[in-house]
Amino acid sequence: MSDLPRKAVTRTAKLAALPLGIAGRATWGLGKRIVGESAEIVGRELQQRTAEQLFKVLGELKGGAMKFGQALSVFESALPEEVAGPYRAALTKLQEAAPPMPTRTVHSVLAERLGEDWSDLFLTFDDKPAAAASIGQVHRAVWHDGREVAVKVQYPGAGEALLSDLNQLSRFAKLLGPLIPGMDIKPLITELRDRVSEELDYGLEAQAQQAHAEEFVDDPDVVVPAVVHQCDQVLVTEWIDGVPLSEVISAGTPEQRNRAGQLLSRFLFSGPARTGLLHADPHPGNFRLVPGGPEGEDDWRLGVLDFGTVDRLPGGLPEPIGTSLRMTLDGEAGAVYELLREEGFVKESIALEPDAVLDYLLPIIEPAVVDEFTFTRDWMRSQAARIADPRSPAYQLGRRLNLPPAYLLIHRVTLSTIGVLCQLGATVRLREELEEWLPGFVADEGLEAEESVAEA
């Protein structure tokens, strides 16, 4: 059984302590101001103490509360480094330390979902999990027809714990707001709750994985294992061997790093265009380099696992992303600003200078300016430092931007993928992928021709 503390009273009490602590620190902050300390210093201390308590409680609870913490991690740059740094370390530790279910619990779930004679479905079944996470774990087995398979088993009670946490957190949305100035927290939690509900549904995960498996079945660059069997709390898929991306990051050759980076970028942008779905968990553990690419056994394809979290994008990635990126590269500050306002990135109550917005965006999109870009940790750190330094104009502007819920997963996936590319140190032809797959990035040639005729 997992260590998710699922007793409702205990979990609710921990979460209920959050607003009480925040209110107490607000009173403390007022007292400090009365005795003469500056509002800026007091505000920083208040934010730090609030964040420390929030992250501590989220970490203890895991479940839905931890999912909210993961969503907040997108906005670490808006937090003081002395808060964000320890939080990143704590979150990483939590993700890596998910305890496995006892064997008897795994067998109990399989008997309940597949029938008492569940073992007859397998020629072999390894009781030791091959992977464990916060919602379920994976076992390696051989299906009755001889295929090697991955058997994903959901922790009993995980769903109730996840959704209970998120429902509870939504009640405190206004009190959590000061952690991310300018951000609407309640829609963020609502969007997250919807996504978590989908992640718990192995039927939806099976549909998403099978859609990708069928689309990429003969693809020279990407391989997705097909779904073998699915029922409530159990998902059986084909097993694929390969070099985990984490090993490529730690000890891969330059050729492996560059190939992995190129294919990861290609999958990020081509997936939505080809399937109407965005794989929304770009963790290195969900990818493999599989032998047998276009150049033969010495070449590589990208193996993709875990489709529990996807963003449904029937028309592919939203065209405003490509359009705004293209206009930013062309220096059209006014047009970019108006498009961001229309899409909700700039709230109606906020007024910003279009040129300042352009200056904020240009360094971030540097990889799209050139034909080939080498992602490095130093580049990533320089971007984070620019946005996170309270003395920086980028920091001040970034705190006034909003992230519409519809863009939450896209933003998270993009940032996470860039992070993995920097870990790889990969040299990637990113612009090539954008031109091929991102709607709006390449100006409509027919429209341009019409405009040329009109001008003539």
C-alpha cells in the first residue's frame, strides 16, 4: 500500500492549517510595518514564510496536494531563490522516493480487476516493480501470447486522496494568491483537478496511448508501445527496451544527446498535429532511445511511455502560440501585445508597455532565432536568473503576466522539455520543427500574396 495519508480528517486538518498560518503571518507582517520596516522587506519575508509552510504541507500529503505543488513549480522563478531552491530539492526527493505497494496488495488489485485466475493471463509476472510513482506502479510480465508487457497497477485509494486534496485546496485559492502575484489560482486548481481526474482513468490513458501507437506505428523516429489490455486500475501495454533518457543525460555520447534532443523536440510539436493530443509528462523516465532508427540498428528512435496526462488539442497546438512567436521574431511589439491580451496572458486590469513585453520574450525564444541551437544548463540558468532577479525589469514584468488555464499544460510541457534539452546539452534544429509542425509560425503564403497584390 502506498504511504498516501488517506484519512480524510487528517488530510483536511493539514490543509486547513494553511490559511490559519497565512492569516497569522499577515498579522505579523502588519506589526512589522507599524514598527518601521519597509513594505518590500516585510512582503518578501511574508511570501517566503507562506511558501515554506505551503510546500511543507504539500510535501507531507503528496496526492493531489503534491500535484498542485508540481503545478506551482512552473512559477518558481516568481519566488525568492531561498524558497524555490529547497522546494525543488524536496519535490525531486518526493518524486524519486515513492514507496512500492506490498506484493499482496498488487495481487489483490489484480484479482479484483482481472479475476481470481489473473495469473493465467501471464506466462510470467515479476512481483518486483520496474517503476513506482505517486499514483501507481509498473510490473514487467509476459502476456499469455508471449509478448513482453508492462502492467501498470493503480494504488488503491489514490483517486479519492488526489481529488479530496484538490477540492480542499480550491477553498483556499484566494489565500494562496499572494504566492504568485497576478495569477488566478482558482482556475488553475480547477484545470489541475480536471487533468488529475483524467490521469486516474486508465481507460482514457489507454485511448491516448493507442491513438499514438497507431499514428506512429511505421514512424522512423518515434515508437509508442501498443495497448494490450485495460480495465479499471490496471493497464497492460507492450514492453519496450532501450536506453533511458536519464542514462543519456548522465553518460550519453554527443550523438545520442543530439539525436534524443531532436526527437524530443519533434515529438513535442508533431504529436498534437498528428494525434490532437499533447503528451504532458515530459519527464526523462518516460522516454527511451530505442535502436533501429532510419540509418539502421546503430541509429535511434525515441520510445515514449506513460500517457496518463495529456492535453486534448483537436486542432493541434493553438495557433496564437505560433503567431505570437513569429511576430516576436519579427519585432512586432504592438501586435504581440494585443494578441497576448486577447488570449488572457495580460489581464484587462493590467497595462504594460508593448516594447517591454517584447524585450521580456526575445531572450526566451533565442533557440527559435537560429537554424541550430545548443541547449545548456548555463543558458537555462541565465534565463532563470534574468526572470527571478527582483532588480530585473523582466522580473517585474513577469509578475504581472497571467497564465490562462487552457495554456497550463502546454506551458508546463514546454518548460519541462526545454529543461530536459538543457540537461542533455543537445544541439537541436528547433526552428525546423517549428516550421513543420507549429500552426501560425510560418505566415500564410496565400494571405501574403493577397496583401502583396493589394499593396500593388
